[in-house]
Amino acid sequence: MIENDAAEIAVLETDSGSVGTSIVWPGSQQWAKLLRYGGVSAINVLIGQSVLFIAQTVAGWPAVASNMFSVCVSAGPAYLLSRAWVWQKRGRNDFAAEVLPFWALAVLGFLLSSLAVWWVERIWTPHPLVINATSLAAFGVVWIGRFFILDRVFRQLPKLDGLAESAETRRE
């Protein structure tokens, strides 16, 4: 890779042997990761908020129970999408280094949103959309910190893809 003050020029070689170049602007990889994180979060918000609203209106559940159910339904897909798409990790999950930090932050978001939802429901009988907005705002606070915390955690892990490929090459 040739370094330049404004950008880096990467020379890429494909499996077929063809060569191409790509300009990588400083910080662009972090911005791309942040955009992917935003995309995963948008999907997660759509799933979680839909489940929260349906649990309140169709099932008739109280706000805190609906919030708990929506977090349980949406957290699994959020982890899998974040791991695969945002941090581009493949292979086995590392419980201590990947799963535990993600779920600890998911539980923090759940607790904060449940406390906020409980408080709003206790003060008055709000419309279900107010409960949704309350839950979303509470998770928004955690969302910002979660990106930077998990980005640091996942960046320190070795690329499992490279390890798996080198192990396969040694076996052959």
C-alpha cells in the first residue's frame, strides 16, 4: 500500500490474478463501519419497535413486559448482523471477547429502557407510541456508546477468517 498525505492507494489482486487499485481515504473504513452499524441498528429498531407496539396493542401486554419481549426478540438478530456485517467476523463466536460484551450492553439497554418505560407508564397512561418513543430514546443513549465499545473489543480480536484459511491450507 502506498501512503499519501490525502489518501492511501491500495493495490488489489483477485484470485484470478487481475490487479486493480482502490483509493482509501483516511478514516473512510471507520465511517463505512459506522454506516453499516447504522444499517444494522435501523433493522434492529424496525424489529424491536414493531414487536413492542404489537405486544402492547394486539396482545394487550403492559409496557414493561412488551419491552422485555421486544428486546428478547430483537437482540439475537442484532448480535448476528453486527458480528457478520459491521465487524466482519466469521467462524466461531468467542464467548468472553465477543458474546459477553455485546450481551452486557444489550442488558444495559434493556434495563435502561425498561426503567424509562416503567416510569412513563407509572406517571400517566400513555399511548403505545409514547412507550415506543421512550424505549427508543433509552436505547439511543446506549447505542452510541455500544458502537465505540464493541468496535474496540472486536478490533482487538484476531481475524478468525485468516486463522481458518491458514488451518485449511496446512491440512491440504
